Amino acid sequence: MDFILEGILAVTWKQCIMYLVGALLIWLAIKKEYEPSLLLPMGFGAILVNLPFSGVLNQPNEVIGEVPGIIQWLFETTIEASEALPLHLFIGIGAMIDFGPLLSNPKMFLFGAAAQAGIFLTMIIAVIFGFGLKDAASIGMIGAADGPTAILVSQVLKSDYAGQIAVAAYSYMALVPIIQPAAIKMVTTKKERAMKMEYNPKNVTKTMRILFPIIVTVIAGFVAPASVSLVGFLMFGNLIRECGVLKTLSDTAQNVLANLVTLILGLTISFSMTAEEFVRKETLVIILLGLIAFVLDSMVGVLFAKVLNIFCKNKVNPMVGAAGISAFPMSARVIQKMGLEADNQNHLLMHAVGANVSGQIASVLAGGVILNVLPTMLG
């Protein structure tokens, strides 16, 4: 009883806040079904690491002194030392993606590139808010709507706000159906949203599907060498899918590997969610900046499509530009739904899917560019 009382008395008000944060993440995962495979372990982990004397972060040993607890050990060996967990997750993501709609309409590559602008614009804003360059770059990555890349960049750059960035990145990914329509409506009219697009799919051969991940990896290696681990693992997963002789491995990568790594990653990232690290004013600022990054990515994608329409004969529904973020396939579904709301005969799904899978590539390339350039800037 004395030990229980000692533990209760050791709880601080900041830890109580983290219990509420953890409970909120669990509620969003279960009740709202927002990214449950990650928000649920993150929420449970947030509670776990803030329990006094739990030993999940460190454990006293009378013989050799303090030794890492299980979550601290997982963090130090799989993320801090090697970034292994996020990289393995990219294999599963790559195995899930069908690049066919993108290869059928290569113009969609442009929207994937344009929709990453919010990352770099938010970096500037974060610097103005007083964040250092490594933290600003990590915060900007929230706008990519690509949780694994945001986590990886923040860890490689050793940002002081990795936990906050992970929570914001995955929370906004889960809130795509709520945030993106509002952002799109700010820069479009109903007439623009009702614009129809013809879908004339071109034949995408198996050879092209197999060569695509290899070529993308090679190009990324020359353009942004630091992105090779990100792009390479993503494209390797896609190559497993498309080669046609590894169906069992493809199914394993898409389901078992992706789900297992996601669960462990959610618990492991909670290492950065201790009360002392998380409960501070910078957390609210980061959440706000993450929202700004997300909205800017969507809006810039739409505006880029409008500019492109000035020069193109075959007009693009501006909303398709917003699908260039990495939140696949949620963003594509949002665009399809908004198109049908504006005109019940307006089917934009396949165009949006092409832009959306382009965003997957563009987001990891953006992360690679940051990892390639920033260390040089920091000296």
C-alpha cells in the first residue's frame, strides 16, 4: 500500500495532462476510427511512459546502475540508432501502392511536387516563430501528411520535438476528411469543383510497372542521395508487388509487416511523449504550425492546378491538385466525394489517385532533400 501511495503522490500535473492526451488519442482511434493502428498504441504509450516507477523508460539496477526500460531500448535501437522501424514501414506502404493511374497520366507528377510547397513555407514560418532550423524542418514535414517520413526526418535531425511532431503528423493524417475540404473550399468556387475530367487510361505494361520503382530509386540517388533509404524502401515494396512472382511476400508486406511495424512504432515513439518533454507551450505552437503546413500543401496544390490550366488544353479540376499530398488513399477519396457533391456525375477518383500516389513519392523526396541539404547548412 505504501508503494501505491508513493506512486500516486509522485504524479505531477503535467503527467495528468499526458494521461488525458493518451485517453484522447485512444478515443479518436476507437470511437472515430482515426488511424487506429497508430493512434491507439501512441495513446496507450503516452500513458505508459508517464506512470511513475513503471520502468518502461529506465530501470534501476543495484549492480550495474540504471538500465534502459523496454520502450527506451526500442527507441534507442530501432529509431535513434538506425531509423529501422519507419524504413521497414515504407516497404509495406510501397507494396500497397498501385502506380498505374500515375503512369497512365504522368502529368499528375506535377501535383505531387507542387503539394509539398507547404513543407518549405512552414519551415520559414517556424523559423520566424523562433524554432531552430532542424526543428523548423521537422515541423514543416507534418504538412506532407506522411507520418513515417515526418518521424524519420525529426529523428535523423535530432529534433527536440519528435513526440509532438509524430502526434501532429498522424492526427492530421487522420483528419484529412475534415481539414482538406475546408482548405480546398477557401480557394475554389463550386463551378471549379464541378469541373469534369475525362479519364482515358493508357495501357501500362508490366515491364513499365517493374522498371518504374527501379528508375525512381536511381534518379533519387542522384538528385537527393539522402533520400535513397526512404525512396528505396518504398520502391522496393512496390517492386515486390509488381514483379508478379512474390505474391506471398507482397501480401505479407502489405498486411503483417505494415501492421506489426505500425503497432511497435506507435509504442516506441511514445518515448518522446514524457510529460516534461511534451507539456510546454511549444507543443501548441507545433500543432498550429502543423495545421498551417497541411492547409498550405492543399491550397498550393489547388492554385498550381489553376495556373497549369492557363497553359493546358485539357483542363484539370483544381481539386485534383490538393490530392498531391501523401495521405493515400484518403485524400483521393475526399476529392472524389467533393466532386460528386458539386455535380453528381463528376467522377474524379482515378485522376486524384494518380496525384495522390505521386504525393507519396514527392513527400519522401522532400524529406530526402531536407536531410541532404540541412546538415550542410548547419555546418
